[in-house]
Amino acid sequence: MLNGATDVRAAITTRIRDILAEAVDPVPEITGGLALHETGMNSLMLARLLIESESALGVDPFADGDVLLSDVATVDELVAVYEKALTTAQAG
């Protein structure tokens, strides 16, 4: 399991780049403030990102219903919900 905010951010941004590289050329720079819809990802790519992130990080921040995907607009917000889920899982 990953630890630390840097690892979570790296895991998610790497997955975004990898998924986009299969369909978009050139892959845009992935920054924290970038809106997910501005990355060029479609809904299937986003679903794949969430599945791969859950697998890599060992948590699903959307499982309990406290956070909805519609609440997450940017890369930073996506990283934050995974960081919070990891912190909660490690504490519990």
C-alpha cells in the first residue's frame, strides 16, 4: 500500500497520463488545479481511472456514499478524497 500524499498524487497522475496516452496525443500536462473534464478523459476513461486507483491504493473513497464523484471536479480534489480514505482506513 502506498503511503504519503506524494505517493497518492503520483499514483493518480501517473494513471491519468497512462490512460490518456492510449487515446490522446499529446497528453496534456496534469496539474492539481486541472479540471477532470479538461484532461480529455471521457466517462469510460474516468471509470477506469477510479478502478485502477482503488486497486493501487487499496481504498474506495466513494464506497460509503459520503463523497460522490460529482463532488470531485479537479485532480487535486480527486487526490484529496483518496488521501482522506487512506487516512481513515489506516486509522480504523
